[in-house]
Amino acid sequence: MKRIALVNFATVDYAVEERILRQAGYEVKIYDGIATADLPQAIQDAEVLVVQLQQVTEALLARMPSLRLIAREGIGLDSVPLQAASERGITVMNVPDYCLEEVAVHAVSLILASHRKLFPAAALVREGRWASMPELKPIFALSESTLGLIGMGRIGAQVIARMRGFGCRMIVSDPFLTKANVPDGVELVSLDELLAQSDIISLHCPYTEDTKHIIDRERIGKMKKRPVLINVSRGPLIHEGDLWDALNGGDISFAGLDVLTDEPPADDHPLLRHPRTIVTNHMAWYSEQSEARLRKLTSNRIIDFLEGREIPNVVNQKA
């Protein structure tokens, strides 16, 4: 019987996945709340490894000679050593199509809340400072602002669709796009042009060596409009120390972040309580529907793989 190992370092309810996979006739082992280095020897027999945010190491792969598939139950792949998996003939898949609406809506929510400075305004009211309007200035008309997206995959495209009604100018920088791939009314520009022209910058690119710290001191220096910065993608896209300095120095007016470099962050992480940030707890992906969709898609694609059918979203090429 083929064995499937579901692993996560934090407590996760894998009941849906377990039910679907057991009903299909597979043996399921759940290793819940266990650090990667502490996983028991029994994991070596698994043919499929299912992970959420668990870090998959090359040392772990070396302990799993029967492994054929790593299923990343989510989108980001920075926790999986793709080259090492490819060299061992292990297929890696993710599930990028389960929460497109949710992440796009969360990005738009952060854009609107940050642009309108809703959290600082609410804080003033709670403090009894109803007449402290000057502290919120300036706020500019959204219809006369420029929204710049760094990267435009499926989520970025949904952000654009949802922002159309606000009448703002929209520009995109993405090395993998051509003008023919960009939605009508959206301009394709260079990254430097986007940084210089945008009143709001929203990140929608994957985390790779090329995009690590794509927002750093140097690029912040190219921003001409003291923009709002939004990140619902991956924390390491932003150099957080440089962002802190930019917020304090006024080079960035506000930041809306759903992701940080280290998660969960330390209690004293400076961005958590900065007066010009909104930080949410990596929950942009979530709705009741998206969670159910993720679990079912992951499980059914594992079954398809084990039964010899083609699966979507294979992200590596096996050696």
C-alpha cells in the first residue's frame, strides 16, 4: 500500500485530506507539530510528502528514498528545495489556483485601508481626538492616483479587475509579460518607471533569488511619490529594515503587509506596531470556501498522480 505523510510544524487539522486519501485506499500518516529535524524514522517509507509551511530540507529528502511526490498545500515554494528534488527524481506540485479571489480581495482591502489611512483615523477616534484631521494629511483622490503592480499573475489580474471601478491609472512591471498580455487600459512599464510613477505599489511576484529584497533602500530611493506599499505575496520581497527606515523618513507613506520575512514574527518586531502600517497574519488566502478547495484539490491531485494521471502545477523538471 502506498504511504502518504502529511507534515506540519504547527497544529493542523488534516481531517479532510485524511478522509479523501484513505477512502481512495492509501495509508496516511500525520506528523503534526513536529520540526523537520525531529520527524521520526518511519517517514522514510512515504511515497508522498504533503506540507504546508514546513521547511523541506535536503537532509529530509535523503531520509526518504521512496519519495515520489512533494505536494505543497499552498502556493509559495520557498520552503521546498526544487533542485534537490529534481535531482532525486521527485515531482513537486503546488496549488496556486485555490485562493485567487481571496488574495486579490485582501490586496484591494489593504490598498483601500492604507490609502485612506483608516487605521490611523480609527485610532485617533478611540483616543478621543476627533478633530485631529491634520495628522492624517495628505490623502489624495484615488481616481487621480497611479497603482503600480510589480508582477501580474492571476492574482494581480484579479486585483486590476477589482480596482477598475475606482478610476485610478494602473501600470504593471513584469519581465514575463508583453504588451499583448496586459489587460486593456493597463500600461506595461519598466520597474524603474513604476517606482517613479506609482502612488500605490502592490507586490504580486513569486519569491526567488531574483526577487529577494526587490524593495530595498536603493529602489525606495527611486520612488518619487512617497507611495503606499502593499505585500500579499512573500515577506522576503521587502527588506524590512529598509522599509522601517523609509516609513520613519517619510519615503513610504504607509505599508499594508500580510506577510513578513519571519513568521510568526517576534513580539517586538518593529513593523507590527508602527503607526503607518497594517500587518495581518498571513491570512489573505483564507475563506471557508478556499480552505475546503485547497484540501480537496491537493488530495485529488495526489490520487491522480499515484494512479498515473497527469496533474497540473508541476513546478520542477526531474533529472
